[in-house]
Amino acid sequence: MRNQGIGSWPARRSRSTPQATALVYGGRTTTYAALHARVTALAHALRARGIDPGDRVAYLGPNHPAFVETMFATHALGAIFVPLNFRLAAPEVAYMLDDSGASLLVHAPENADAVAALEAYAGARIALGAPGAGDEAYEDLLASSGADDDPSRVPAVDVPVAASDPALILYTSGTTGRPKGAVLTHDNLLANAINLLVDVDVATDEVTLVGAPLFHVAALDQTLIPTILKGGTCVIMPTWDVDACFDLIAEHRVTWMFGVSAMFAGLAQSPRWSGADLSSIRTVMSGGAPVPESLIRTYQERGLTFCQGYGMTETAPGATFLRPEQSIAKAGTAGTPCFFVDVRVVDADGADVAPGVPGEVLVAGANVTPGYWNRPDATAAAFTDGWLRTGDVATVDDDGYLTIVDRVKDMFISGGENVYPAEVEAVLFAHDGVAEAAVIGVPDERWGEVGAAYVVARPGARLDVDDLRAFARTRLAGYKVPAHWHLVDDLPRTGSGKVRKPDLRTMTDDPR
């Protein structure tokens, strides 16, 4: 094949194990032969609509087999897939479509209202459900291109694609308040998948529960892509639901699942936890935020192997991993570097720190992004001598195991979702009555962390918390909207005029 990227994987997997089950969604099962046929048919349909190598195809919607098919069809053509967070508000989606230059948007019915509000978006649109104005219907396109679960009936698509070509643009908000598109190449995805297969021992008979959103790098690159590489089965949940998770584990004998701390806490706190049959599960894996050691122990007491790791979108995402054999002895740590990854923890002068001394995490390897989409300045700032500067602070113990202890940046994680205060602050500043705003993450029993906003009114303005909250909700995804609001007279500052965010935690007003 001339396609050396992951767009060739459905064809390669179909010729190896055509009748094996690739995807399960609701009552629908898709074999690898059927996946190959549908991906090929969709690739023909996309090409007929002008998608060429290097073009960008965006996807907006909850987890669904169409996400997988659209991604592989895009890659079969040498184009770049742009998965978007389906929780975003229309202005946020519009920014990412404009920034990526997406030629086409595939969207779910759940996002029809947000898509209808994209007045400035000039690209083509394909709807999974009933098409709206300007949309074409997804299933109609596949049918017209010959998708009938038999790949021999669909002409092959074999576009030259190099492993070093861009495969994904994944948006990660930056401290400037505007999201940046991290580019991941086909090589990045393959390197991460190999690292994962080495550490988890993913098997051909794996049954992987995909419950976290696929627009997240962890759900996509740490579960779905490695499972397909091995020829296992991906059981796809449209959205996370504790009871549905228990049901799917029992029905399909799930062997492996990924989740963030809030997801695993929800399972453990369910009344079904003690009686649930979890005997099929070989490994549970977490990332996205530190997991309380007490929660890890809860799973270990059920006889489950609980692994966790550290990484970020820019590392595709695996940088370190706590492997099964050390998951008890080193519980609470982020493990050691993945097989084909190098990690350093350095001080302000770039020298490696001694055990137990905090320092910034640097990462190098074939999994690391080549940079940000159309952001050469941001790309240059992210690297030092070929090492990616993560902005995260960790310590290393005498055995080389990392523990993430803080963040250089102000980002906090709410229910597994990254929230960048500068982005929220930029929205609040747009309110007519707001003079200043500062946002920090504060502990929350359910979500791990939530936002707390400290807002100063413009002279003569009277701020109302309900109005501020409603204002934010029309411009931000729900998880980014602060849970706590503080109306204050001023913000504490350093001598240079910067807000002293640690001091915000000691301010005593009447929070709402």
C-alpha cells in the first residue's frame, strides 16, 4: 500500500481478521470487513466533495461509530482529522473551524443547534441524523458510494500518505485564552500505540470499553487506536453513564477500560459496585488528572489492576506509565517513561533534579508533536533543545518513578476536562460590567476541581452573579463555567501588577 498512515489500518485489519468484531454500539456490531467497506465508501464520498490530501475534516458529536469511520476515511485520503469537543458553545466551535481551515464538518443531531449558529462557516456539512439546511445525510452518502459491508464491492482507495504527515489537529486551550491546535502525525499515533501495547499487553481478544469522549486524546489514542491495531473489539458508549457501564461490562465481558478519576469514583460510589460482576476486566487505566490513592485502593481491593499514566495532548498522549506489576507498590505515582519515550525533570537552569526535588517535566520521543497548527511562535516556545516543555512540575523517587505535584501553568482539570483560566477570564472580561476577573481551580468532591471566579465590577456597574453565569454559559462549554463566584472590590497583585492567584484562596467574601 502507498498509504503508510493509519488510514490504511481498516484495509490491513480486514485482510487479516475480516470477520472479527471491530465496533459495538447499541445493538449494532461492525466487523473489520464492514468497517473497511464503510470507511472506503465514505472516503469516496469525501473525495467527491473535494477533500484532498492535507485538507481538514472536522467532527462534532458524541461517541459514535461514525467518528471512527470519518477519522479513517479522512486519513485514507491523506487529509487531517479535527475532532471537536461536542460540549463547546457555537463561538468556540466557530473559532476552531476557522483556525483549522476545515473544509467539511460532520456533526451529530445533538449538535444541530450549535451548527446552525455557525453563520460564517463556509465549508460543507454532513449530518448523522436528519440533515438540516445546508447538510447532506451521512448514511445516504455511504449508500451512494457502495457501502454494503463488502469491501470487494467498493473500489480501493490508496492515496500516498507518509508516516510523517499530519493526522490530527487536537485543540488544547492555551494560557493566552485562545485554543491551540496540537498537530499529531501518523508516526506520533503509531509510536504511542506501540508504547501502549508494550505496557498494557493489549491482546487480540481485547474487549475495550470506550466510555470517555473520543475527541480526547486519551480515549482516542490510549484505547480505540491500540485496540484496532491489535484487532480487538471496541464497545463504544455515546456518553458516560455509570449504570450503562456496568451493563456493558456484563453483557460484552469487557476486559479493558480507560477513565478519568471522576468516572472511576462514580462507579465505586454506585450501589451496584459491591455486587457487580467485574471478573472479565484485566486492566483499568486512568489519566487526565491525579487519582486519589484511596480510590486506587478501592479498585485493587476488588482484585482489579489499576494502572495510570501521565501525558498530554502534545505527547499523543503517553509519556509515563505505571505498569501492572508496580501498580500496588507505586500506587499514586505516574510511573516511569514509556518504552520509546524519554523524560527528564529539570530545574530552572535545565539541570536534572535530585530525587524528591520538584522540577519541570520535559519529554522527547517519536510520540511528541512536531508543533502547533499555524503557530510557529508557540511551537518554538514549547521546545528546548528538542525537548517538549510540559509546564508540569513533578518529583522523581530513587527508583525513577514520577509523581506530578503541581502545574507551572494555571490549568486545572474538572471531571477530566482541561480548563484554562485565561480562556474563561477572557470571556468574563467581555461582559460590559466587568473590570477585572481572575479564575482559579478549587477542590470539588465530585469533579476533582471546579472553577472559582473573582470578579471586579466596572465603576458604576452593578453585577449580578446569575447574569454573569448566564453570560458565561452562552460562550463557554458547561464545564468551563465557574461553579463559585466572588464579587470583590479588587484583586491582589504583585509589585509588577500581576494577579497573585494564590492569595485569592484566602479572600473572604460571600461566595455564590
